[in-house]
Amino acid sequence: MHPEFDVDLLRTFIAVVETGSFTKAATMVHRSQAAVSMQIKRLETMLGSSRRSSLATHAICRSRVPAIRCSNTRGA
């Protein structure tokens, strides 16, 4: 069974990917940087991510850098 995701968590994740920054994403979604960090952590927990910020790091890397240069984020 797939977890049901909170739309706010997904919006925040998209903002982090689009801006490449937790701080800029916070401005975009009208939250503090700490709240954005906590939301990403919650999303990672829901997905079973084992490394802090690995989900966001992986997504930001994939959106900004050619895949070959992001190979160290594989498995995030």
C-alpha cells in the first residue's frame, strides 16, 4: 500500500527542487526555513529514506546537473 502524501509536503518538496535551496523554498511557500526542513524530513520518513536530506539533495542534483555528475546521490 502506498502512503497518502500531504499536498503541502509535496508543494514544499517541489519548491526546494525548483529553487535549489531550503531558504528560497521557504519564502516561496511562506514558511520558515526550519519548517521546510521539517517537512522534507517528514516526507523522507514517509518514503523510508535513511539519510538526512537525501531526497531533496538527490532531486535538486537531478534537476540542475547532468545525471552522470550526480551518480553519488544514487539510491537516495
